Amino acid sequence: MQWTAEMRLAQWAQEDAAVRVWGETDALEVSVPLPGILRVRVAPEARAGTLSFPRLAAKRSFAVRPGLPSGQTLDVQEEGETLRVTGGGLSLHLDRRTGAWRVTGDGTETELARVLGWQGEAPTARPALDAERFNLRRSRLSLSAPDGAAYLGFGERVGPLDKRGMQLTFWNTDCFPHHTETDPLYVSVPFTTVLRDGQAHGVFVDETWRMTADVARSHPHELRFASAGPELDVYVLAGPHPADVLRRYADLTGYAPMPPLWALGAAQSRWGYRTADDLRAVIAGYRERDLPLDSVYVDIDYMDAYKVWTVSGAGFGDLKAFVQEAAAQGVQLVPIIDPGVKVEAGYDVYEEAVAGDHLVRTVRGDILVGEVWPDPAVFPDFTRPEVVAWWAGRHKMFTDAGIRGQWNDMNEPACFSLAQPRETEGKTLPYDARHGQRSHLEMHNVYANPMSEASRAGYARFAPEIRPWILSRSGYAGLQRHATVWTGDNTATWSHLALSLPMIGGLGLSGLPFAAADVGGFGGDTTGELLVRWYQAALGYAFVRNHSALGTADQEPWRFGEPFTGLIRAALEERYRLLPHLYTLAHTATHTALPVLRPLALHHPADEDALREDGEYLLGEGLLVAPVMAAGHRKRRVYLPAGRWAAVSHLSASTTVHDGPVHLVADAPLDTLPLYLKAGHALPLTDPTPHTGEAHWPRLTWLAHPDETGFVGQVYGDAGDGPVTGQLTRVVGEWRDGALHLRREADGPLPDRTEELQLIGLPPVREVQGAADFTHGDGLLRLTLPGGAGEVRVVLKD
């Protein structure tokens, strides 16, 4: 980008917690909403675009959490042509001659981000859609992309974890089937964590308008954002670690709520379960074969003629009775909800929507009519609070039936055709559709957020005693406050199994800690081997839903016979044994924003091999999962980062220990998922069960791998649903005086339960003092911890 030598931003004023800077045509506003987060709103051509110039108009953000403080105190200093604004531990250095700026740590010259320039187009009198219809570039901003910097996140994306070299479009799209190079997909989050030389910072561009990001593709040393909107609202988030960036992002946009335990268990779904009897047969199929199951999802077939908030009397009859029947077997029902409302006289949802003026309209002011599953269909305008409140009220139908969660689908929003034909981009509403006074071009990407907000509000209103489980196909930044996501309509292919890990990892690094992919693949016909390997790979998915499309081969776990049914049972039982750890990671996510499934680079940011390793993941810092994701393979290459790693496949202690960083080849027959436990960590396990219950964990087995200082493991326990009022307990091992001292700790009273400890990698043991019971052999020590706060002492041989 080229800039003139004249003073671009000559004037400035400090007001409250913001600094305004402006010139003849452009304006810029600086604030520090929270420590370590600096915000810059750049508004090129602002004089022609706003009546309030040089002030920028107040902005409603769907991403930033409500109740954010007014901002940090700012100090402003003029240094010639440079304006320096400091607050919250960060400093902005603005070159008023060119408009370029950079962000550094307060009192240091360590540069986090450098904006090379920004520019825009003044509004014209031409029709909004008569040129550059799908390539709008009204406001542009360029950041420096130095050599060696990696760019993680950006929402739902295919490709490697590092998005450098890619061109990304932020336009939520109903895309089936997607491929390994498809862009865009369902979820747009314009937030990236930048890694360079082991240091991290974040960049979040809070613009819901259609936008693109050129990540050092056309210009190898620039990250270029181009928005169809009139400004670019940029946040720079300090590190220095990726975990710090995620925490600051959640401080700004909100933390995800705690899921119920049952949502972490096995789920079965299919587009094509048409009746309650179909679901009864599915539940019976699981129970008769001793396969764990916690929920069944039901697609659009349960509705009456695809009318949302209705139930087919022929297929489901008494919905409440079926929900109670399933719950008695430990199974929750999760129904689908779409935003499209059928146009039908006398249909109460449609009549209320029209009477309340709750619908999206055309540019001429008529109600916009299209087609989704119902035909014709109209679309609620969730961007208005009164519509959110109305939709929340519809959830009483579900809570009265005892339903505890739902699946919000088609909420890009998807639209197959329009009654009033207009040019559209993808299967959605036209750019010029109206959401109140705003265009669909601005509101499209955020449409799913307030829809899911309405769902959570409905359960809070009518069933405040539960933790609702809300799943959404689409969304924007801040969605994590209301819902989680899955990766959309994938296919039953090995490439999509492999693709799921960087996609879920990227969503986790975009502030969505509970993401997952459909197990087995939605489209196409899976195979027994693929389904086994997918269940194994899904050990660390935040939730495990087997989901398939109408017209594909059945893929319930028993459909392929033995040995596949038994192998899937073993994979599910392995997950259920791991539930104490997964539930603890979920609890951790609600106050740290660290995702359940974590790319290796999250905890090893300076390790280039870890950054490029997309086929493995971490569960916490200490458990590494290396699934097989290719047909016929019975070995796989594994990369272990720095540390000492013990092989713990089948969640069993072994004497095989590797010192990282190292590449190795692991044996992985069809019944084996390679797992590795890092020294210094202890993993809480429990006994597998047919379904989840309370998360008090009456029996735990700790798999512990001491390092030179010892180890720590923790587990969170509560009722598994309802208020999050449980506590963390820990098992700690410390080396002192040549002995390993073991104890239990808790935030409150120690729980009354049986706890066994399996210790890996110990030298020969001379004696064990204080244990209720123990055995030792082949380098493994197994002992039962005493009740209460008693300490165990493990003395080594001289």
C-alpha cells in the first residue's frame, strides 16, 4: 500500500477512556478495554461515511461480552509526528503522517503488531450490488507478517494449523460436501494467534461484514484484511504464551459455560430416524451390545412437515413420554432446530412472527420469503433483542418435555432459493436483505450467535436447574458464550478423519474450546475399519457424535459385525474411563479458555516440529494422542516434543519411555490407539459404565509418571449437571530426602472414594509406607492411597 507524505491525522483529543485522532477524511480511536488488550478502530473516509465525524458512531458488538469495564486509564504523549498512547501494559505508537501504527509492551520496544497502513473507499451513489459483487473491499488494513511468523485460528478452516500462505473468506457458508481446500465454511472468527520465535500475541478484527484475510499469500510479508464495512475494529492481545492470548480473548469475548457430563458421553445421530420407535431400536442396539450411550440426536424428521417447534404426531406421539422413557435408560434426546419458519396460515410460530414484525425483510420492505426444508419459508431477525426474547420463549415446548439440549442447524442462515430472486453468495439470503436497519452483508456472519443466545436464554428461563447443551453449525466470535460447534457436514473418508484434527484444533485456538467432528462421516458410506479408527481418534473430541446422512449406509457401531463392534466398544470404554480427565479439562476451559483438544503448538510454541504436526493432539499438557488415520496402516510415525514420555496405550502403565524431542514409529494394530503420558503428570481414570451419571468419581485410578520433581494430577467433580459448585482435588507426588511423598489435596473436604495410583518409570523400590495396599514389579508400582489426608512414602533402593 502506498501513502502520501502529508499529515494524515493532524488532530487528537482524549475523552474518558479513549483517544480520538482524525484528519481531513479519516478517523481513528484508541482504547484499552482490559489489561493486555489494545483496541484501535480505524475508519478510512469517515467524513463521508458518518454524520458524527470526527467522532465514530457507537458500535454494537456481538462478540464482546456484555458488562465489559469502561476501559483502562490512558496516557498520551506527542513525540513529533508520533502519538504514543499507553495503558493496560501496552503502548500504541501512531505515525500521524501516514496513519501507520505499532503496538509494543509498556516500557519496552518488544513489538507485538505493526500496521503498515489502512485505506478505504468513500460511499458512492451507485447501487450496492452492481459491481465487485462477491469481492467487496471497502476498508482495508495491512499488518506486517515477518518471516517465521505462524498464524493460527481464524475460525473453521481446512488445511494445516498454520494458515500462513492462505487466502481466507469470512462468509459463513452451507457447504456440502466440503473438501480439503474448501473456503469458506460454517464458522467465521477473525481472530488469530501469531507465533514467532516461541512468543505469541493475538489479532482480532471485530467485523461481522463480509471480509477476507490474505495471510501472506499475495504479499509474502503482509497480513491483509479487507472488509465490506466502513471501518476495521482491531484488537491486539498480548501474550507471551498462546495460553495467555486465549485467556485475554475470553476475557474480552466471554468464557464458554460448563457442559453437562452426559454431553461428553457417546451420542448417536442420523438424518433418517423418523419415529420414536427408530430411536428405541437405536438405544436397544447399544444396550444389548454393551455399548456406552448417553444421547440420541433427532434430525428434521421429528417435525410436522418441517415446521419448527412442532412434533409429528404420527412419528413421535407423546414427546414427553418418550424423553422420560429414554432418560430412564440414561439417554438424553437432543432435537434439531432450524431458523426457517414455514409460511402457513394458522401455524402459530409463523403467525406470531408476522404479528410481532420478527422477520428479515427485503430491501423494499417486504417480508423476505425463501425455501429451506419448509417451502416457502421466512427467517427470524435474531439480530434484534425482541426477536431473541420471542424465540427464547418457544423453548418452553422443549423444557416441558424434559429436553436438556438441542442442535441449532442451517443457521448461516441456509436458504435454497428465494421467492423474490436476488443475487446471492452461496445458499443464503441476499446481501441487501434487511435486519432492521442493517444489511445482510453486515449481519450474515453473526446470524447464528443471537439464535444460540436465544436457546440458552430459553433454558435459563424455563429450566434454570440444568446446564443446557447447545450445539450450533454456524457462528461468529463470541459464540462460545452461548453454544459450541461441530465441523459441519463432513464425509466418510480417511481424508476427512485426518482433516478433523487441525479443524478442531483451529477452532479451539479461535476461542471455541468444545468443538468436534461427526464420527464416521456424515456423507457417503463408511467402513468398519474407518469407523473404528474414527472412534479412536475421537478419544479427545469434546463430544462424540456418530452422525450420518439420509441415503447413506447405516453406521451404528454394530453395523459392520465383528471384530469392528468389539473394537468400537473398546474405544468407547477407553473414552468413558478417561471421562474424569475430559470433564476436568472442560471445567478448566470455562475459566482459562484452553480447549479440550489442544494442538501441540499450544504448549510447545517454540517447537517447529510441534507446529507442523497436525496428526496428533494433547489432552491437557500431559497426554499425547496419536491416532491412525490411513487405511490399512498398523504403524504410524509419532512426534514427541521435549520431555520424557511413557507409552500408555489402552490407558495402561508400561515401562516403555522415550525422551523427547524425538520422532519414532509406534505399533498401532487395529485395536490400538498410541498414547503417551508426559513425566510430571498424573491422569485420573475411572471404570467404564453404560452411561454417565454424577461426576463425583467414587473410584479413581491415577496413572502417574514422575519427573525429577514429582508429579501433579487434578480432577474436578460435581453432580454432572446443574450449578457448577463442585471442587478440584489433586494427587501430588514430591521427591524429598530420596523418597517420593504422595498425598491428596482438595479445595474443601477430601471426597470419600477409593483411589489407586499406578506409578510409571520408578527405579527399584525398597519399601512403601502408609499405603493401604501395594504391589511392585517390572518397573511399575501400584498402590492404594489411604483415606483422608494421609501421606504415602515410597523409598527407593540405594
